[in-house]
Amino acid sequence: MKDRLILVLLGVLLLAGGIWLVSATEWVDVDVPTPAKGEALTNPLYATEKLLGALGAKVVKHKSLDAMPPPQARLVLVSRNWDLFPERAQRLRAWVAQGGHLVIPGFLARHTSLTGWLPVTEENAISPQKITPARPFDRTAKDLDCRALEEPVEVAPSYGDSRVFRVCGAYFGPQYLPVNRLAAPLWSLRGTAGTEAVRVQVGQGTVTVLGGWGLLGNSNLLRADNAQVAAAALQARAGAEFWFVAEEAREPFASWLWHQAWVALLLGLLALALALWRAGVRFGPLAPSAPSHRRSMAEQVRGTARFLHMHGPKALHTAQLRALHASAARQLPRFSQLEPARRTAEIARATGLDVRALEHAQADRARNRGALAADLELLETARRRLDAREPVPPPVSSAASSPSSS
């Protein structure tokens, strides 16, 4: 009996909790956008291109405006850098005048290469207009950026008698009007923010400026009446050819260089590899070292001439004098501690040469070729006579020579 009572109480508690949960919560449908993938991830106009293809149009994508589309084609120009080369602006104008149809976003209407001949002006002064949509708008949270746009009575309607469209997508731009206000545009679309799209005649062709360019994006094209407005703005027709030039893009320089000059690159890399190999550190000499022996007179003459060519006669005299003093330091006791005059006297005493001649040969003075040769010969003679002597043993310190005191 007690167990049944506990089960009944648990059932009552669960029922009460279920009733409270139903009354305190609300179940609604939430749209979760599907992430873009494939080409739609990198191409914001992918949905528009597919729409035109479904309508029977031919869609061609180009990375630059190096070449103009065929006559009567539609050029959807979005690139800000389309006029990298000056001749493109003239060719674009001529193409439109000969029957081409150009479609550009509002931010390109004030492009410096178009303002000279594009008969469209941009104005920020808006005169609000009231537009009554054909059907009431559903003001849900996801449609707060929707608005009503209409085709004015002075232009031919795109879809029979229906002139009002429900367009979704944020728009904060100015309005676009023909420069000649007396001439009616070929087509336009206006709303409470002013004229958002306009098409004007240029020669035999047309130019369409679409301010609300966001309605062509992948996330907005299939909302409300955006697809119908896009088809009207682009003049979609079965069999028409559309050129999309979204961004100016070139092949990377390294790839282009390889495709255009791979032979020269290979030869250059081979030459660089050979140069690095020749300049690299080796583990041993390329040939065995020649045995050391006394240089011949011819080698002495060539070495002296090379030294003179590189450093000049004064440097040669200095080197000869340094070699003499080095030999004297090895052969004469305490030579490095003597005065300069005493050094010369010690060299003269040890070699048997005239002390005055040695002083004259060691002096720092200007010499002609003859005097330089004579002084060098005398200094070399003194050095060789010193080297022929027995080397002087190093002096023994007094502490080592004297017996230690006990």
C-alpha cells in the first residue's frame, strides 16, 4: 500500500511538471541559414549567375576587362580597379555607344573614369514618397530590412501591370537620377529613399545603375521579389550573353614568370647552383700543396711587382723594414727595448754594413725608382745576414739561475 502511494505521488509530480513546462514555454520555428560552400563561398554573385542561367542566358566570368564583350551583350561590372589601363575607359564608352548594355552598382556611378560620360547623377537630397504595396508586408524580425519599390508610370512596366515590388536588403545610399531631368529614363525603381535604380540611353546602348546592389547577393536574391527586380535590372533574356567582371585578378607573378620564361629560369638556377658550388667551403685542397723551398729570383721579382701594383712603393718599403726588424728581434738580444738609433747601430754591427747607409735606407722619405731599389736591396741584405746568424737564446730569469736560499 505504501509503495503504491509513492508511485501515485510521483505520477502527480510528473504530470504537474509537464503542465508547467507546456504553459511556460513557446515552440516556434527558427530558420537556420545553411553555410555557403563550393563556389558560393567565394563568389557573392553565384546565385544571380545561376538565376540567369536558369532563364536561358549565357553567363561568362572574366577576371579583367582586357577585352570587351560582344555587341548587344550585358556587362555586369563590379570591379573597382577595372580601369587599371587608360585605354579601357575609352573602349568601354565606345562599346556602350555601339549597343552594349552596362550594369554597375551605385558606388561605381561616381568613378572618375565614368563621370565624364555617364549621364547619371547622384543626389543625397531625398523627397520622401508614399508607396502602397500590392499586398501587406509581413513585418517579422527577419524582414525588417524589406521595403516597397515601384516602377514609375513614365517607364514601361517589366511585368505587365505589376509595378510595385517587395525588395529585401539594407539600403542607405543616395538616389540616382538622369542628368537630363526633362528626358524620362528607360527604366527606374524608386522607393521612400528615392530612386534606387535607373537605366539611361547612351548612344545605341544603355547603362543601368543599381543602388541596392545587396539584393543580388547570395543571401538576398531569393527573398521576396528580389529575383524579379534583379532580372529587370539586368535585362535578363533567353539567349542573352552576360559578362561578369567582379574583381580585377591576375595570375601570381611567380606562376606567370614560370609559364612565360621557364627555360631562362632553369638556366639561371643552374648558373646560381654552379656559382654556389664554386664558392662553397671544401674539406681539402683541390691539389696537393707544393713542397716549401726557397723562392727563385723570378718568383721574387713577380711577387714584388704584384705587391707594388696593389699597394704602392711606400707599402713595400714598410713591409721590407718590418721584415728586417723581425729578423733583428730574433737574432739580437733585447732588440725591441733599444732606442731607434741604437737599433740601427746594432744591426750595422751584426751585419757589417755602414750605419749611415742603414739609417738612410730606413728613413721615411719620398724615393724615386732608383733610390727605392737601392734601399730595398740594402735592407734585404741586412735581413739575410741577420738570418744567417745563430739565433740568440732567450734570456734566463734571475730567479731560475740563482740558487734558492735555504
